[in-house]
Amino acid sequence: MAQADTLKKIKDSGSVTMGVRESSGALSYTLGDGKYTGYHVEICDAVLKTLRKQLGMTDFAVRYQPVTSQNRIPLVQNGNVDIECGSTTNNLTRQKDVAFAVTTYVEEVRIAVKAKSGITSINQLNGKTVATTTGTTSVQTLRKHERATGVDFKEIFGKDHADSFLLLESGRADAFVMDGSILAGNIAKSKAPSDFRIVGEVLSVEPIAIMMRKDDPAFKKAVDDVLKAMMKSGEIAKLYDKWFMQPIPPTNSRIGLAASEATKAAWAAPNDNPMESYAKK
């Protein structure tokens, strides 16, 4: 692909396409009727508002493009999505194909189970069925742990996070392994949140970031500069509080997941370090 010039594309077309997720917990989700919201969606809206002013545009159309774990990278690469505001882990493999903004959220991969299951740790998953979402890094995390501990479980894949949670809710899976915020968000929105627990060890620590086309340093710098200013002013911390500590639509349920020390550290010293740099700590 020729070198991207996203800022010129936005100015010339008068529009920008934001990649969003249907069910990525409080990070990015749909309210139905083509409406999307969440922590990352609101951050991206704020970034685009600032860029619009910088480009001297009175207005531009923001088009939401729903993406999945499987198609999000190709849609960014082929130019269908200009800025992806979902729940994407920044890792070395993906950095070969796309660029990431500075980290806005540091995720911990955990296990969700039914409260009555008695499961509290990964080593109790022997002989059990474990759900995860196709195309996510949690699949690799799961496999690494399976080898490491000799635990033998059956994997079952949901096409998106809501589908994976349904596998747990309906009893077709004994556990759902995914980013803690996504687990907490799906539990909070479920019919009976008290029926579920997030348990066990932290399986991996993953920096989640806004994704853009590779080889467009001007656009990356423009996005990063706005994000750094939002981190410095405390705006990002306020948005985090709004989405993770306060009641959120559509059910006005509260996720209640305080910002981790790793997330606060990412705001204090903005960086686009991949997941592998966290593993070394």
C-alpha cells in the first residue's frame, strides 16, 4: 500500500471512519441503531474534534464501522477504517502491520465463571470447556497456560465477546477467558450479574491502544499529541471514571473496575510499548 496520508484524506473527503466494537465491555460497544459508545469511542471522538479544529474544518462526518477481532487489522490496512477505537492489544506481531497510539488502557486477562461453579483458578479447568473470542490474543494466552500447567481443556470460540459470554451464560462453556474489562462489562449487562465471578490469576498484562495505518507518522503524531494532552490534563482519568466507575447505558449498570496501577503508569508516562515489554517486568 502507498504511504498513507490520513489527515489529507480526512480533509479532502470531509469524513473519517472510526472502527468500533459491538461488545468490548465499556471500551467500545453498541447501543443499537448504529450508535456506538464507550471509553475508547469517547476518547477517539475527543481526538477527532481536536484534529478537525487543527485542520481548519468547521465539520466532518464521523462514520462508525463495526469491526471484529478477525477483520479489524485488514480493515485498517486497506483504508476502510482510519482510526480503530475498540479493544486491540498492541503487540510486536501486530506492529508489523499497523501502528498504535500511546497506550490508553492496560488490560489484565482473567477468567469468568459462574459463581456456583467452585472454579477459582486455571488449574481447575482440567476437563472443562473454556470459551474465548475468535481472533483475540486470549487464545494464545490460554494455549501457553495449557502447556505450562498440563491442564487439558476443550476450547470453544464465540464470534464476538457477547457470543462468548452467552456460551458461559447458557452453560455450554464452564469459563470465559478474556480481558477483565470485557468480562466485567458483559457481566454487568447480564440478566443476573451476581451469578458470575471473575476469578483466578492474571493470565497476561496487555496494553490496549487505538490502532491506525502504518507508515503515516504525521497522523500518529497528531493523535498521540492529543492523547498526551488529555492524559496531562486529567481528562482521560475522568473519562475512565465515567465509563468504569459510574452507571453506564443502556442498563445503568456499574462495572466497578478501578484503574490499575499499570494503566495509571501509562497515563503518567505515555508510550506505545508493545505487550512484550510488559512481560519482561
